[in-house]
Amino acid sequence: MTGTPRTLVGPLAWAKAEARWRPVEAVFWVATLLPFVLVPSYLVLASQIAITALFALSLDLILGYAGIVSLGHAAFFGLGAYAAGIVSKSGWGEPLSGLVVAAVAAGSVGFATSFVIARFRHLALIMITLGLGVLLHEAANKAHWLTGGADGLQGVRTWPLLAYFRFDLYGYTAYAYSLVVLFVVFLAARRMTNSPFGLALRGIRENATRMPAIGAPSRAHIRRVYTMAAVIAGVAGALLAQTTETVALEVLSFQRSAELLVMLVLGGAGRLYGGLVGAIIFMVARDRFSGINPQYWYFWIGMLLVAVVMLLPNGILGGLARIRAERRRAA
Amino acid sequence: MIGPVLGVLFDGLAYGMLLFLLSVGLSVTLGMMNFVNLAHCSFAMLGGYVTVTLMNQLGWPFLATLPGAFLAAAGVSVVLERTLYRRLYRASDLDQVLLTIGLAFISVAAAAYIYGTVLQPIQMPPYLRGAVTVLGVRFGVYRLFLVGVALVIALILVAALEYTRFGARVRAAVDNQRMARGLGIDVDGAFAITFALGSGLAGLGGALAIEIIGLDPSFAFTYLVYVLIVVSVGGLGSIGGSFAAASLIGVSDVAGKYYVPELGAFLIYLVMVAVLMWRPAGLLGRR
């Protein structure tokens, strides 16, 4: 996806070249440590950004790589958040096992729904993901005894991480915890997208009819990546529940799914870092403009969406890549 | 015994007719261009606010505001179609979804800015209030009016689509867009007109909806889900399908909320899933 292939190589060699670490990536990940020293009073925000970035990464796997447009991805985020929150509320606040519970909960629902997802494309797919998200939101609203309904889930208590690091008010532990989880999942996702499986996903994105014709089990691939994305989204939701010690009904809302799309598209879909960059820009901007009434905030999101679609079809990272490619051609 | 059942059926039918007006335009334009327009309900909301403004600020009678709602929604949709939508006809689903969600967000924020987030009150004229009782069943006059309007519009649409030259072009474009182009039909032009008509009908639906379901800025998203369900259950590009699906969804929603309140909100989704499992292209869809 980055640049144009200069010489014809086999797909595996190409994937291997893609998988090589670039200096700018190392710079990026070292820079994620800067908030600890530069802006220690903003660590809570930083942890929220890391969680959102993880969530965006999960959408990128299905949208950016397999080309599945989902308008209901918040369903898995919310499932993870509620699973971790409910486990913690009922007396087991150990964070790491909470993550596992959330991953299993979101992953099993993701696996079950993936059989439907894999059968549809285009409008039907958008409809089904949207409907699923709305359905879950409504169910959580109705199940007041379990989820607290519109009041949110109260009384979540997270035990110290590794029985040692307390979750403090300033967010040191929260940010370190979220960042480590984000990095580990990112490594796995990076490995996956540069594997033959990842190449097959890109094939599905580029031409969904041709892939089965050359013998690739497209539906099985879609089922697998959709389940993976659900697991990651669930982990992100669990992180939010554990670090904020509350779960609001809003985790399942349509707005959250739509905002996530905005971030991913703003950063650039199909390039892993797109979601991370988009999440950083989006969350910082929202923090800066938090004085604005949320109603009007959506006005600017709307404008941003229209502008990105019209002017910057591949997001910020896509735009940068194009500039770089043009400069290389000029040189 | 039969009275309450008939009453629920009638209320459901009236609600379904509202959904029909809101969704028929989207169904036809989607069938023609495969353009995913998630801002469709924003046009409906626009129609609603035009009616509210004309009635409450300028003192127009309710019936006179309805053409205004239609024209306003159609006019705005033409402008947007010419400036934004037409560039994305051949773009991916994702780009279309993003653009139209963006427009929907803008419309929600603009409505909240101008009118606030409260429900808009309107005062129905006396001849549309009250109810008539036939064989022991009460029929709301306004709902009767709504069903009448929807039936007339459905008949006009079917007649226009079946018996006019323009209708033949639209049907050709829905059946096979590329073939229609190949035969020299101006598909883009036909689409622009259809789009304006569909958005206008949504505007009309929005104006008629105020009395039944109320109007506030969240309308654009709340009813989008219902409209999309009607479109996918009915099948793309089919007026009859939209009509049948809207009636089915309207009746199941009202009946569900009346008889099984704890399941009420889910019943329409179950109906949708059941129909799509049975006929993946919708009730009367061909693709």
C-alpha cells in the first residue's frame, strides 16, 4: 500500500519487506513514553487515547484490511467493557484476568455474528452491523439489573495491577497499562497483517469476487479477522472499564461507532498507524474543544468527515505517503 | 375482543404509512445508484422543521405547510446532489457512508443550534383532531388522514413509474444501470430528479410525523434505523416492496410494544432478520 512497487517480487518477499521496522516507527513508540515526563498532568487523557487507539486498530483490521464497513463496532467495545465491569463488580477485580474475560465475551459474540457478516457485503452489511449495534445498545438499556441501564454500571473496583501497581488518580498506572496492552496487540496485528493471511485479507478488500475464484476461502478469512477484531475491541472496552472504574451506556452508542470511523478515516485506513494517529488527533482536539457543547462538536465532526472524503481520500497518512511518493518521483 | 386488535392494527398501519413516506425515496435511489445515503432522514427532519417554522412563526395552516416541507427538502437535496453526492457515485461504500454520516451530523447540530433540543410542539387544526368510532373501534382522524395521504402518494408513484416515459427510464436504470446507459438513457439526470423527489417525500413524511412521533434533532439518526430496515426488508428499488415492508414493520412495532412491552423494541429486528434469512434481497427485491 505504501508507495509503488519498484521491482516485481513474490508476495511473501514483499510482505517481508513491509514487515521490516522503519526508524520512524521506533520514534513513534518512544514518543508514546513522552507524556510521563512532559505532561504528567494529562496521563488520564493519554490513557484514554491509548484505549481509543486500540479500538481504532481493531476496526482497521476489518475495515482497512478486509474492506468490511462496520457501523456497529462499538458493540464489541461495549461488550468487553460490560464483561470486565461486571466481573469486577461481582468481586473479582484482578485486571489481567478481567481482560481475558472481556476478550472471550466479545470474541465469542464476534465469532457467532461473523457467520452472518461473511455472507453479506455493501448495504446489507452496513445494515446488519448497524442493526446489531443498536440491538445491543437497546438490550443493555433494558437489562437494568445487570448493566445499570442508562445510569451506567457503578461500583466497579479494579485491584492493583500484578497485585502491586495501584490505579492512581493521576493515571500513571492507567496509561502504562493501556500503553503496554496497545503495544502488545499492535505487534500481533502487525505480524498478522504482514502474513499470508494478511495478504489474503487485502485481496478480499481489493476484489471480493476474484479471491474465491483463485481458491481462497474468503468467508473463512472474514470470519477469522472479524473475530480477531471483536476480541481486540473487547480488550479496549475492558481497559476503559478498568481504568475509569465505571461503564456508561454510551460505550455501545452509535455515535461511538461513527466517531471511531471518523478517527480511522482521518488517520488513514489500512495502514495500522492510521488508527493510532487519528485517535491521537481526534482525542486531543476533543479535549481542547471540550468547552464546546457536544451538540456543536458533532457539527465539526460532520464538516471534518465531508472534508476528508472530498479532499483527503486516504487520510492523513495516505496524504503523507502520496507527497513522499511524488517527491521520490521528482528526485 | 376484536376491537382492540383492530385498533392496534390500524395504529400500526398508520405508523407504517409514515415509514413508507420516509423510506420510499431512499429505496428507489438506492436501487438505481447503489448510493448509500445515510443523510436521508436529515431531509425528513428538514421538512419537519420547515412545517414547524411556517406554522409557529408565520401562522400558516398545517395543510399549506406540507408542500413547503416537500419543496424545501427537495430543493436542498438538489443542491447537495449537484455539489457533493454526484462526485461519489462511483466511490466505495465507505466514502459514501462517511460523507452522508457527516452531513447527518451537521444537520443534527444545525437543528440543535437553531431550534434547541426540545420536542417541537405544533397545534393540529380542529378538523384533524379527535377520532371517529366505527363498529366500536376508534380511528384517529389524523391517522386516517395519514393513511389516505400515503395511499394516494403510493398510487401516484406506481402510476408514474409504470405508465410514464420517465418512469420507464427509472425502471431501466434500477434493473440494469450499465445497460440503461448503453441505450443512451441519461441515468445521472434521471437519478437527480428521482433523488429530489425521494428527498421531498421524506420531507413530507417528516412534516406528517411531528404529530405522531414528535420532532427533535435526534430524529435524523433515530428514524434512519427504521428507514434502513424498511428498505432492506422491502427490497431495493421497489415501491410495492417498500409499501409492504413499511406496513409489516409498522404493525409489528406497534403490536410488539402493545402486547409484549418487554420485547417491543426488539420485535422489528427479529422480523427483519427473519425476512432477510428467508429472502436475502428483501420481500420484492430482485438482487
